Amino acid sequence: MDREMEREIEKKGRAESQVDKEKWVCDSSVDYRGKPPLRASTGVWKASLFIIAIEFSERLSYFGIATNLIIYLTKILHQDLKTAAKNVNYWAGVTTMMPLIGGFLADAYLGRFSAVLISSIIYLMGLGLLTMSQFIPALKPCTADTCHRSTKLHEVIFFMAMYLITVGTGGHKPSLESFGADQFDDDHDEERRKKMSYFNWWNSALCAGLVLGVTIIVYVQDNVSWGVADLILTVIMAITIVIFLLGRPFYRYRAPKGSPLTPMLQVLVAAVAKRNLPYPSSPTQLYELPKSRNATHRFLSHTNKLRFLDKAAVIESDGVDIETQSGYKQNPWRLATLTNVEETKLVLNMVPIWITSLPFGICIAQTSTFFIKQGSTMERRVAGNFVLPPASIYCFAAFAMITTVCIYDKVLVPILRRATGNERGISILQRIGIGMTICTVGMVAAAIVEHKRLGVAHREVGPTGTVAMSVFWLAPQFMILGIGDGFALVGLQEYFYDQGPDSMRSMGIAFYLSVIGAANFLSSLLITIADRLTEKNGSSGWFAKGLNKSHLDYFYWLLAAMGGANLCVYAYFASRFPYKNVEKRVVDADGYQRKGVGPTS
């Protein structure tokens, strides 16, 4: 009788524990007062909408500036096409590599909320300086005597403002996206499913900002003034910073826990130091922290990849209780936990995926340089006297991406879930591979269209230098690349956030952005190499001073060939990639906790 009563009391206690789990978020996050957050009043979409608002503003500013940057450099600063394309690639490259530093600082020291706020203010300073360079007479691009070239002072102020925006983006992008994803609890079934849609809808908001940036903002730049456009962007950014701060009571925060790179360095040092030790007979003999019943820390299960790192978790002392490690003091430079070993493996396993994503990034880099410049040479009159700004053609890519993401999230995923049994429908890496394939096809389309444009240019060039060919011929290549982005770009964001260590979520987003950044640098390098190799006896090669004398079609064919060859290499590594295995404590219908292990693919 007493035993039966004890069982009832224990069962009641477990039921109450499950009720508490539904009431409170138990994933180590806190609310704005530093206390465990209430599930009903914090996080998920109610918090994410404030975060998405400031992302919309940032993308509006970024694409409003970036997509028309090559036009500004060639028309206002009077740079030649090759120099302007390289400058755009350098700026875009630094801008998308800077998040590696910003993500590290956010994860290690600042926290994601603080990193977003500080970087947003720096971003606002850059926009303000850009605005002043257009309105203050001494800082304007030219005077009455120098309008055939820009003043040196304006160039200095202009590039200073642009790289302030770069620094702002460096802290903004990795911290904001990961902060938004932090609003969803991975150990709660309903919130985990919502999180799978989060990256899709995040990119929809991103594309909405992109569309307005390359239509309204670009139109103002081309037909009103660059200064008015910059002023609009500055005001909108200031407003959305205020909106972001208004959401403070609804956010879930995670405290920074020091450098996430130190534990990985400790694993490498310990593995090398104990390289001559034999492997244990079972992974259960590897060192791990005690798994308390209510621990919020997520533990990773052992994998057989990169087994030489397992020696970092081999216990050298005799008589140590594996479960409690009682009486044992750990030296982290000599003995690492199994979870730290597995997190190091996660990062090392990402390297081949990162490298094989670069050709895809090089293809994407062309959309904001050569694609836009092509549009500026084509017939853009739409109705009456309305002339479409060349950068506005970019909106076809954005519309295609939004449509793809919506169809994928609402139609394809439910169908694929039933067909494959995978919670995501298809694995993350399969989604990325599909996007890469589509983008390779997009470069083939770009090569064909450019070949036709050059043929028309050699026969029919109007009095204003415009090729007698509609700019909408560029729409297919933008749309194909937009569809590819809906698979590959969104997949890369989710992959680097989800498959990285929990302590490196901001850096995970930075790794994704660094793919685009490194690809921009590689695009500039490829342009330089191709230009040098194709120049003959002083004659221009693929990249002449005028676009109509260049051969961008050959360059696009080269990128398509590189993309096709890279797909084979990517498929090899993707098919062998070991997905993250997280030990989960699942509460069953009777309130009992049971341990489960599952890959998060």
C-alpha cells in the first residue's frame, strides 16, 4: 500500500514537472529581468516579428545601396567597369566576411541582443554619413568645375560611410538572425516545428525589403537624387531600431559564455597529447559531465567520424566513476568532455560543405555586378516616359525566392514529410544541393541571353548607346537564380545555424554569410585571372572597358562549368555528412522521462 502511494506521488510529481515545462521555458534562456521566461508571453512569433522588422529595414538599406552601387561607381565616381566590379566585390566580400568577427563577439562576450543594438547604431551612423556626403556642399561628389570626375574628399567620405555600414552589418546579420531563432525552444515539439518555418519566413521578409530596395529606393536614386534615397533609408533604420527596443519584454535572451573557440582548441591539444593512448572499448567510457535530471545543457552522442579526436575524452586516471567522475578534477587542456569533442567534429565536418558552397556564391555575386550593368545597356522604357532603373530588375529574383519559399514551406514540406518520414521533408543538404543545381542552370541561361545581347549590340545600338533589346530578357536568369536561392541560401542559413555547436549559433550564421563574402573575393580574383589570360597583343579580353565589347557570355559559361563540376564534389561530401546527434529527454504520456538520440537533419 505504501509502495503504491509512493508511485502515485512520484507520478503526480512528474505530471507537475511536465506542467511546469509547458509553463516555463527550460532551455537556459532568460527573460529581460534575468528570470526563466514564461512560454505563453515570450518568444516564438510574438518576439520574432519585432526582430524581423529591423531585418526588413537592414535589407532595404543594404540592397538599396548594393544593387545600384556599380551604377554609382561608374556614373558618379567615373570608374571603369572592371574597377567598379572589383570594388563592388571587395565591399560585398568584406561586408559578408565581417560577421565572423561580429558573430564571435556576440557569442562570446556581448550577447546577441546587445550585439544587434550596437551594430544597428553603427549602421545608422554609416547611413547618416552617406546622407551628409550628398547634402553638405563641401562633401558633394563634384562641383561645377569637377563634374566629369568626383572630388577626393567625397570619395573618402563615401567609402568611409560604406565601410561603417560594413562594420554594422558584421554585428547585425549573424546576431539578429540567430537571436530570432533563439525565440523557439528546440525541446518543445510545437515550437521546434515553428522554428523550421522561421528561416523560410525570415527570408520572405528579407526579400520584401529587397524588392522595395531595388524598386522604390533605386528609382529615387536614379530619378530624384541619391541624397533623398539615403535620407529615407536613414529615417527607416532609426524607426526600426525603436521598434526593436519595444520588443524587449517579449524576447528570450541567452547569456554569453566566453569564447566558443577555446573548448575546441582544448580538444585538439588534448587529442594530440594523448595520441598514443588506446581507444576505449566502448564510447560510454569517454569522459562526460554528469547528466542531471533537470539539466538544460544539450549533450551530443558519440559519432565514428574523426575518431582521433575521441582521445581527448579518454580518462587516464584509474578508479574514476564514469557516471559521476567522483573525486576527479578535470584539466580541460588534458581531458575534454565527449560533447566538446563532438562539437569540434561538427565544425570540422562543416569545412568541406563550406568550400563546396563557394562556386554557388560566385554565381550569386554576379547578380549585383554584371547583371545590373547589363540591364543599364538595354531598353528599359516600360510605359510612356517611365524608364525602369537597371537595379530594379533584381526584384524578379526576390519575387521568385518569395514564391519558392512559400510553396516549399506550405506545399512541398507537408507532402515530403509524408513521403520520406523526415520532419523537414528532405534533409538540409539535399535542399542546398537542389538550389546549387538550379543556380548552375541559371548561369547557362545568363550565358545564352548575353550571347544574344551582344549579337543585337553589334547590329543595333541606339543614339544613346542603348541596345535595342528589352531589359526583361534578363528576367529568366534572375528568376532561376531566385528559385535556387529559395533552396540553397535558406538551406545554408539553417544548416550552419542548426548543425553547429549550440554555443556558436551567431558564428554559424556568420559561416553562412562568409560563403557569400569569400565568393565575392573569388569572383574578383577570377575576373582578374580571366582578364589577364584572355588579353592578346594589347587587345581587350573578356572584360573590355565597354560592356558591348566584352564577352561576359564566356565568363558565364565558365561559371556554369565550375558549378557543374562542383556539384559532383558537393554530392560526395553531402552524402557522407554525419548530422548532429542530440541526446534528448522526451516526456512520455505517463510523465516519465526517457532518453532519445536523433540526428537533426
